[in-house]
Amino acid sequence: DVKVTQSSRYLVKRTGEKVFLECVQDMDHENMFWYRQDPGLGLRLIYFSYDVKMKEKGDIPEGYSVSREKKERFSLILESASTNQTSMYLCASSVSSPPNGYTFGSGTRLTVV
Amino acid sequence: DAKTTQPPSMDCAEGRAANLPCNHSTISGNEYVYWYRQIHSQGPQYIIHGLKNNETNEMASLIITEDRKSSTLILPHATLRDTAVYYCIVIRIQGAQKLVFGQGTRLTINP
């Protein structure tokens, strides 16, 4: 069963910590995405990558960076975690040409205290 | 990318057909209509997609109007497990692209 795996389901970090959220897909997809989801705001795109070592800013990249050293892995980095980054983080992957659709991970609920 | 408009919420009785509308009046010829749903605390799940013909799979049916400016997702026999937020999204056929999620429709299936 093909899937997108996020390393942690729940995470609690302290303000100022550097936080790594990992995402791995086993479908050989070219594109990978990081979203965050907050009540009343829906899903918002943080960063995406359409190839190894390539990255593009989404709608809310501030305070985040990403790394894609291998095709199957896309990491989201919070350089210095803040309480306003408490959120549900969702990773997704897709092939370059739909219509195969996008596959999402189960999400990581991050709490910054 | 074309934007979509959906009602914020809908109710449906268990066992009945749930019909979820979506308006995408600015859709262009190289864009597909996709539907996803998100059950509480889980990642979004793909349901179905279409370009201009009606589509059916084991989960749902998708009816797209002839002018492609709107579509309807049909869950033929809704169950309590179909309670979720349903998103209608328009995606270009080619190239790397991001999904732009609107607020979706919160569908509640009542016993």
C-alpha cells in the first residue's frame, strides 16, 4: 500500500528550539508539499519541491525552511520555534502530471510551548 | 489556478444520497476538478477527479456541467463515516503545482 509517512503524530517543543518534521513517500513522486492547517484558516501551503534539491515558497514560508536531499524525503525545518507555529502540519506528494492525484500523510500535530 | 466556491456546511440523512455542489466558473480548458475529503484529525483523502465527463468510482460520482463551470459530488448512500469536510479543487493537467484548498463543505451525516 503506497503511502506518505510523517515521522511523528504528536510533537511538543519549546519556544526557540529548532524543529525538524520529516516526511517520506514510497511512490517515487516528483513533487512534495508541506501544508499547515489551523481552525478557520484551512490548509495553507508553506513550501513545495518539484525535484531533488529544488524548493519553492508557498503562501506562508516565513519562519520555515525545507530540505530535499533525496527524492523520497522532504523535511520541514522550524529554525526557531514560536508559539504561533503551533499547528497541524501535513505533508503531501504527487507526480508531475495529474490526474493521479495527491497523497497526504496523516499529519503531525505540533505544539510549541 | 481557478478558484472554487462551496457551501460551508450541509446535512444529510444516513442512507440517503449526499449531493455536494462546487462552483468553478473561471476554470480553464487544461484544468481538472478534484475532490478530497478530510475526516477529523486525519490528512485529506482523494475521492475522485474529472475533466469534462461524468465519473464514477467505488467512493462517489462526479457530475460536471457541460460548460464545466460547476460540478456536484454525489455520495450515493451516505454513512456516518462519510461525515467530513469535502474540498473541491481545480488543478492544471501538466506541471508541478500546488493545491489551493478553500474552506470546503462540512458534511454531517445524521442517523
